[in-house]
Amino acid sequence: MHKFFVPRENIRAQEAVITDKKDIHHLKDVLRLRKGSSILLSDGENSEYTAWIKNMASSEVFLSIQKRQAYPCACNYLLTVACAIPKQSRFDDIVDKLTQLGVARIIPLETQRSVVRIDKKKKMLRQQRWQRIALSAAQQSRRADIPVVAPVMKIEEVLSEGTAYALKIIAALCEKRRTLKEIISPCTHRNILILIGPEGDFTEKEIAGAEAKGCIPVSVGANVLRVDTAAIAVASFIAIYEDR
């Protein structure tokens, strides 16, 4: 059954309405759903609804709700991934894959060695684009919620939020590193931050600053990984250990 996200304010009692133009196009012209077709709805707040299409207009699709059920969070932890922005459009893929892996918040990260620099005018447009990708990936993977894609942030800004996290990790190539396994497997922390640097790695100053804020340097394996590979590998590893 196909799933769509609907703002909570568009759901009332036993009725709901889809107003997003792209969703309406996808529902009518791509999926070719018609009056009477059943779909799943999510309000992005861990509630899921089974509904059927009652009426279709050019700008609205009206639905009748048959059943509502609480949809518990698929993860028993909250993971924030602050990831350096790689070249080309690879951050699009990072957002897509991290959404599928259950990441709660994604932060596009600017570091001293970042190759990609986004001007102020484009930052908001990029954030909006990445949020749409997160929404689409959440629908595809049938998540009950939608991860938040934060504005582009500098590493200092992310570290200033340090008190919000119970466990803070920085993936780095420095000598003194611990393994993810020894950090994650015994921990009971529910709110985790992981920093992923550019392919040139974080600078010594950035690593020292992160450590001063309580971040633990870790290794993500013997090989030097590309940014997108490292982000997906770390999120997958944490998902395996924290969901046991």
C-alpha cells in the first residue's frame, strides 16, 4: 500500500486531505490511484492511518480514515549525523540513505578542508531540496517520521550544541582513536552525534576542538572511506548495535 505524509492540521477526526501538488501528481498521474483506492497516511508524529480516497480534485484529494494506529519509533535511539558536503550531488544520496537508516537529524557540515562552499543565497534552496529528498525517502522506506535536515552549519556551530547529546563521536584519521564497537556496544545513550569530515579529514585543530567538547575520536575501519561511504557505514553500524 502506498504511503503519503500529511501535515497534522490536514487530519481531522475521520477525514484527511492531501494538498501537496507533487503528492497529488504522484497519486493521480504516476500511481493512477482512483476514488475508492486505499492508501497509508502518516502525520510525521508517529501516527499512521489507513484511508481510502473519497474524492479527487485538481488541487486536493479528500480521504476517509478507516483506522488510526500509533506507529512507534523504529529506532530506540536518536542519531544526528553532521556530515561534510562532498563534491557533485553526492549529499543528495547521503540524505536519502541516512533517512532509510533511521537517522533523526542530518546536518550539512562546512569544515576547514571542505571543497564545496555554498553561498548564502543557495544555502536555503539546498536545505529545502534535501528536506524534500528526506521526505521522499521516508515515504519509500515507510518511516513514521521525517528526519530534519538542518541548515548548512560550521563545525563550531555543531559543537556548540554539544550539551544536547549524551554521546558525541568524531570519525577521524588521528592516531589516538577507539573503535566504534567499543564505543557503541556497551553504551546506553539514546541521543548520539557523529561528525563525518571531508575526504581530506578534519584538521588537527578541529579534532582538538571536538575533543574539548567531549567528542570521542573513532575509526571507521582500516581503509580511508569517501564521505558518503563513511556516513552510511557509521549509521548502519550504530543501527545494528543500538537496535539489538
